[in-house]
Amino acid sequence: MEMMVSLTIFAVVLGVVFSFMHNTSTSYQKTRQKVQYQQSLRAVISLMTREIRSTGCDPNSVGFDQFNQADALLLECMMDLNGDSDTTDNNPDENVLYSFAAASGELSRDVGNGPQVIMKGLLSLTFTYFDSNGNPLLGVPLNAMDRSLVRFVDMNLMGETDSGEPVTFATRVSIRNG
């Protein structure tokens, strides 16, 4: 009888320990997935921020539109990084198109050789445009006049990890060359 009581107590303690270990392992995996997703998102945001800040770089004052397209889900940046007065030459980083496909949750970057998916699993992405006074420029897609007034771009991204953990990121990028 004492042996049965001892075995029962041991089984209960063992069940509690294994339950704790399982919950800890599950929590660790969810946290790890979230951190990996956030790191991927940060890398994409860093790339986009760098290119949006450089938009309108025109060292020779040739005069070109800083944005060819500006919409809530689409942004095309123009810049002359090599100073040759041409934004359509073989330098692939001088004309960059970012587009978000809501149906697939994919963010693509196109530098002239076709869109390349740079982020998957996004639930939403929106670009919002502001003038030098911080006033929002409404009526997207922006017309040529409004595109020339853009001095700030807000990016709001929302996604989720494989385990369903929500991840959001929002930032405002100041255009250096506006």
C-alpha cells in the first residue's frame, strides 16, 4: 500500500515537472520564432529606410522626380547614386520599386530585373506620405505635384509568425534630398 502511495505521488510530481518543461519549451519556440521574424522585418525596414532616405539624390541637379509612383501599397524611389545624371542606367539601386501584394502577404523589391520577394507573411503594409510641415498628402496614388512635396514617408507593417504571434513595426523616414 505504501509503495502504491509513493508511486502515485512520484507520478504526480513527474507529471508536473514534464508539464512545466513542455510549457517552457513551447514558450521558448514561440519567442524564438517571433525574434527571428522581427529580425527579418528589421533587415527589410533597414534596407527600405536607406533607399527612401536617398530618394531624390541628384548631385548634378539634372532634375527628376524623386518618386515615380507613390501609393498606399507601392513606392518607387528614384536617385542618382553614381552621379552620372542618369537614374535609368545599369546601376540597379537607382530606381527601386517596393510593392506589397495583400493577397499573398509578400513584399517585393524590383530594381529593374523583376520583382524579388524580400518579406513573406505580412498581414498589411501601408505607406503614408507627408509634406515638409508634417501634413499628410491624401488621395493616393499621389499625382506628380504631390509626389514632389513628399518629405516624410511613414511605413506601417504588420505580420505574424508561424505560431500566430503578432509583430508590428512602424517608422517615419525623412527624405534627405527633398
